[in-house]
Amino acid sequence: MRLSAEGLKDRAKWEEAGYALPKFDREKVTEATKENPFWIHFGAGNIFRAFQANVVQNLLNDGILDRGLIVAEGFDYEIVEKMNHPHDDYTILVTLKADGNIEKTVVGSVVESLTVNTENASDFARLKEIFAKDSLQMVTFTITEKGYSLVNGKGELLPDVEADFVSGPEAPKSYIGKVAALLYARYQAGEKPVAMVSMDNCSHNGDKLYAAINTFAEKWEENKLTDAGFRAYVNCKEKVTFPWTMIDKITPRPDASVEELLKKDGIEELDPVITSKNTYVAPFVNAEECEYLVIEDAFPNGRPELEKGGLMFTERETVDKVEKMKVCTCLNPLHTALAVFGCLLGYEKISDEMKDEELKKLVETIGYKEGLPVVVNPGVLDPKEFIDTVLQVRVPNPFMPDTPQRIATDTSQKLAIRFGETIKAYAASDELDVKDLKLIPLVFAGWLRYLMGVDDSGKAFDLSPDPLLTTVCPYVADLKLEEGQDVESAVSEVLKMKQIFGVDLYEAGLAELVCGYLKEMTKAPGAVRETLKKYV
């Protein structure tokens, strides 16, 4: 059994092995899509293959859509060359359910794949052709938040971006420069309307995409490298929009256990590829069953009925409320709490932590008791039901190979949003008291204890990458697992850092509590567990 157009001709064999196959005429859909494309997506990674491509497949199966997707890869061309093309753009989606069931789907909704490479003349010409089509309604992106940045960590323009500002839209080298050049091709074809939709997991993602594209439009117009009206086109909401979205679906990198399962079914050529850019890609993706995609309904060229595939369309303000609900209360803070204590207690899988009585109670209390009272209900998703799904279905899923060590990455950058916003909301409320927060401060103390790089048994471990490690670790460097230490003198300066906690913990009235917890957790080996038992 081979994953290709030829290999899928023996449908009975695949279906006997438990695979759901495309139910539409793929040749007919391919022809219609190439002639009149409605959706092109940038970023051929796992989230796209597991989520958006599967939504379109379901709508094709139900006869709601008659055209499929075109995908373009602009960061790592080898994904298209070594994975999409050899498998005729098919992917196997393995959905790992919390109840132990596994669904296997051959996804065939992607009917064309291209590299966003100006040195590949035929691919870039084809992209320009697509952008010039009247039928194109949406251009979407999952290129990661840093994909929209035009500068490096020091705030300096990236060399390719700087060169593109000067050379113009003919043969740009930078990712956003190429996208801007393609949008310019649409402008030249008659200022045709289109929605440019970031679906990356970052706040106000549409603004990030707009800022990057608009900067190119400004520079090119300033340098007289484009028609004078291009910038006005980018800024005309009747013609080009940059909707906000909130996306949520966990798609870990393809797992070896899933590969073995597929091999036992008789599928050949499943070997993953590690590209020269260190992208790990396989002919299959593994993903959780839960998925959310909330989109600002701003499509100047219209859109298909994607809500019939489970996507939610609403106003910008609602997207913002959903984002805050997820990031500040109902998912991300719970993940961070599990990550910090998971590392300290020697866990290697997030799902295993939900079998731990204290850790389970910890995140339930943070979510339901401390966080939920300040959540603004966005209407399209119920916050309590969202937490229910997180804690009862998503996090405990034993088939999801996610680790506390991965989630502990960049914790210093996350605490202000994931917990600081709740503290601010309590402080601003006439009905709530900051001093009622007991377990959010425990997570702060847990993070300071984590920075010691010693687990609860006294064994050293490697801290996950974090840009502020060199700033904060020296404050805890002299702390040991023994009683009688002056913990507050060691960490008082850290507790004042608003950039980390979102607030000055002394001003918020929580510093004494955090120090008390930290003092208890550094008494001796085993003190982290004892502290959790005492307060959770």
C-alpha cells in the first residue's frame, strides 16, 4: 500500500485496513481548483495538514465544496519537494482520541503544491496566475509568528528584507516580500478583492500580517518601485482585509509509535524526512480530536460556507474575547502550571500528570475557581465547557506525545499574559479580592523553584530554553534544598519585574505569599510534593 494516486486505486484494500478515503472525484476537483482557485494556503506544515485540509476534505465529501486547496511553502521548499510531490499531495491524518480510539483518514483535499521561490520560475509564475484570478477569495497563513517579522532580535532589518525594499517586487527573496509581490500582482490584475488571513497561534495575528505587508507597500511606493496606488489598495478594506483569528489544535511532530501502527497496516514508504532546515516531516500527521478556529468575518470577495465544516465566523471583538479566554484562563495557564511542576516532579508526559491527584486539583482550581470568575464569555464558545474539554479530554489524552519540558519553553515570556491578566482583573474588580488567589502565586513560586534546575528528589535537570534564563537564574543560584534560608532577599528583585509577572507582586500584595511557598518548597528534597499536598 503506497500513499499516492496510483496506490489508492485499490480502495477496498485501504478501507479494509480502516482508512477513511476521499469520497469526491479528485480529478474533477483538481481541474476545477486549478481553473478557479478560491483558497491558497501558505505553510505546508502539520497544523494545516491536520486541520484546514481535513475541514475542506469533509466539505468536499458532503458536496458543499466543489474545489479543493492549493498549498504554498515559503520557508522550507523540501517539504513540498520531498513530501507533497512524491505522495501526490495526499496525507494520512491519524486522530488520537482520549478514549483510546484512533481514526485514520487519507486526506486528498490539497490538489496542488508549490514553492514560494522566485528562483523557481514556473512555481512563482503559477502563484502570480493564482493571485490574478477573480475566483480567489482567501489567502491564509500558518508560518509561525516570527514569519511576519521583518527584523532580527536586535531590531535590525533582516538582510533579505532590506534588499527587497530596494529591488522591488520583481524577484524578492524574503518571505513577506514574496507575498507582497503576489498581492501586487493581484492589484495589477485589476485591484481585485481578497482576504489575507493569518491563522497562526498569536494574538491579533491579522495586524501582524498587515503591518508586514503594508511596510513593503510603503517602501516600494516610496522608492517608486510600484504603481502609486498599491499602498492605497492594501489599506482599502473594501478590497483587502486582514482578519483576526484564533486557532487551537495540538499537532505534535509525527510520532514513531504512530509510524509503527501504519506500517503494521501494510503502508510503505512512511519514513520521515528531516530537511536541511531541520523540519521533521512525514507522510502522516498525528493530532488530537479537538479543534477550534474562530475567524473575523471580513471577506471582501465572499467566502464559501466553511462554517458547515466547524469553523466559526464572527466579529473582531469576539475573536479577541476567545483569544483572551484561551490564553489567559482556560488553556494556556493550565498548561504552564503542569509544565513547571511536571519538570520538578520528573514527569515526561503531560497526560501522565493528570493522573496525579495534586496536579489535577491544582489546574482544576486555577481554571474553575481562580480564573473563570474574570473570564468574559465570548458567546461562540462557553468558557466552562472549554475548560471541561481541556481537563477531561485534551490534557489527559494518553496518546498525545506532549511533554512538560516542551511547554516549559519561554515561561518567562508567558507568565504575564497567562496569569498576570487574571491578577489585574481581580485588582480592578469591586467584587473580587487579589488575596483570594492562592494557587496562581503557587505556580510563580514553583517557577522560581524550577529555575534552580534541581528536581524534587534533588537531581539536576536541564532548564528548557528561555530568553531570560541568564537574567533570572542568578537570583536563585545560591538557594539550596535546606531550611532557614533568606528566600525573600534572594528573589525580591525578580518579584518586582512587571515584564515577567505582568504586575509588581509587591504592589499586588502577593509577594509575601510567593516567598512563603518558595521557602517551603526549598526546605529539603520532597518539599515540592509536600507543599502541593498542603495547599492544593
